[in-house]
Amino acid sequence: MTADLVALRERIAAITARPRGAPTTLSSSEKGQAFPSPSGGGQGGGHLPANCREEPTPFGPVVVRREWFPDDGDQEVEALSMCLGLAPGDLRRPLFLDTETTGLSGGTGTVAFLVGLAWREAGGLTLAQYFLRDFNQENALLWAVGQCVSEAGVLVSYNGRCFDWPLLQTRLVMRRAAWPSPPHFDLLTLARRIFRPRLPDCALQTIEQAVLDLHRADDLPGSLIPSRYFAWLRDGDPHVLDPVFTHNRQDVVSMALLLARFEAVLRGTDDLHPLDRFGRARFLEVRGFHGKAIEEYRQLWRRRPEGTPPVMRGALGLRLARLLRRQGRWEEARAVLEECWRTQSYPYPVAIELAKLLEHQARDPSAARRIVGDALRLLALAAVPNPQWRADLERRLQRLDRRLMGPASLSLLYAG
């Protein structure tokens, strides 16, 4: 058992042993260190990080650090609201949310000890970081955060739909409380759809560097944040928490910058990296904007900028052809697929799609069979065979043989 866990258990035991409503007893050395409470009497560890203060709530004081940042960037949201199906008025009132917790795996034993919130106000961005000075102040923290949530048009997070929001909801259930549930826009979902084709991962710091051109200096890794909080509970040294507050602040501010960047991307700027344009087209396709997606795919297909990876060209042609085929423009789709078949190193998915088109739209099963047979011969020579493609092509070949030759002739063909 680690020293941090032992200290945490001792602290929890001390809290639960207090009579209800009894103030914390401080030693003579702690009396000068404890942060003064407006309602009288302090609770928790030693010094608080710089610029923190207590604010009253119906459940007692809550510790918060507030900052304001000028925000002169573009705040239009028309493209985002159209693509996401959110009301423009709600998207103009975002509440950016990020938490720092006592553990990274979630669960009922994990507590959010720092909740960073930001919203647009007075021509800038107001940041409030609510800090859990002691575990018996959680009701006050949750109430204060809930007041902000109730005024939000839309909740904006980065992986918050899977982690931050469910964790806070769990804490509410355990405290027998509830919040309103505004629409939730998780930026990670859009980041994966648009930027994943050219990035190694979609971690927030990766997006910051590659998309926002932001580079953190001496940032505290998220895996070390819980131990910093336990160290503060144990020793009361406020300086161990300074990097935690800085990390949380950067996460929240980056979300505000990223929201504006997504609006610019979806609005259709032409200076995007080709892979980002491909990602934007994929997103439009998924959201049902097939006309816009076809236009984007076609522009990329015609230009095919230098440096475009061959694999992306094949995926681009395949997606364009599938959309064209769905809209009944199968002759255009056929031209795209035939070019892919001639030029791609691994044309097996294209061969399957082209065979479908030739059989069902062009009504030319003989041509479809030739494509399938050629693809199977190529696949037999491939350095890395794909069983799934082989099984699909073999089933298709047998079905086309039955259609072209009839059951009687086919039995003679495979008789031995």
C-alpha cells in the first residue's frame, strides 16, 4: 500500500469521525496557514494555491480560482451548428469543461478534485477552477459547478462524454443531487473524424501542436496529477498543485480555441492539408451531407495534391464512388472505380465495389466476373494475403458463375 493511499485513508477516517457540523480543529501552526472562510472556520489541508479564494454556497464555502482572458477570435458557429444539428443560440453559449481527478480509471471511488469551467463573457473568456479543498466540501463544489451548467447553451469537452461527465454524474448520484443536462459536444469525436488520417493519435496535446500550433512548456503529465493532490492533502504544500492548475487551465482554453478552429474548417477554407480536407469530407458524409461530401471528394480526386499518400487516393476514390452510386450516378462511379483498379497497389476493395456495380447497375456480369477473377489472381500473389477479401471474392465468383453458366454447367465445371 502506498504512502499516499495510507494518508488518504487516514484523512477520510478523520473526516467521517467528526461530529456533524463540527468545525475542523487546527493546530497552532496550522491556524496561520488555513485559508479564512467567509462563514467562519476553515477545513482541509494547508495553504491553497495562489489566487484561490473561498465563495459561499448553500452547502458551505467552495474554493475557486477565477481568471479572464481576452478573446478576439472569430465566434461564428453557423457551420458547426448546421453540421452538428445544434441550435446556433446554444452553441454561442458554450461551457467548456475539464476535470482533474483522484484516479484515471473512473468508478465510484474516483473524485473530481478540480473542475475547470470557461464561458464567454464581456468580450473574453472567463475561467473558473473549482477546487476540492476537503472531501466534505464536495457538495459545495458540485452545487457551484451545477450553477454554471444550468446556464450553458451547450457543454463542450474533450473526451468528456466518456470520462468527465459520467464521473460527475456518478458523484451527483452518490450525493443525491442532480443537474440539468444541456446538449453535449465532445470535441474528440470531431477531431478523430477530421484530423485522425494524418496524426498518430488525437490526444489533446497532439491536436494542440498539429492544429493550433500550441506547444506546452514543462507540462505536468496527466498520470502524475492524482499523486500531486494526495501530496497536498498529506503535506499542505501549495506549490505541488501549481502545475495541476496550469495543466487544467490550458486544457480548458485549448478547447475554446479548438471550437473556433473547427468552425473555420467546416466553413470550407482551402488552405487545409489534403488529409484534413479528406477528414472533413468524411465527417460531412457521416452527418448526411452527401452533396457537400461528393463535392469535396471530387475536388480532391481531380487535384490529387503532391504528397497525398497512395493509400488515401484509393480510399478517396472508393468513398467518392460509393456516394455517387447511392445517388444513381453509377456511370461516374464506374469511371472512378476503373481508374482506381488500374492505378492502386491494393485494389481489392475497389474490385469488390466495381464488381457490384458492373453486375447490378451496368448489367454486365461477364465483366464483373473478369474483375473478380483478376483480383483473386492478384491476391494469391500478395505478400500479405487478406482472408476476408479472399472469402468475399470467392463467394462472388461462385455466384457469378452460377448466374452465367447455370447450375448444370457449373456442376460439370467443378466435377473434377
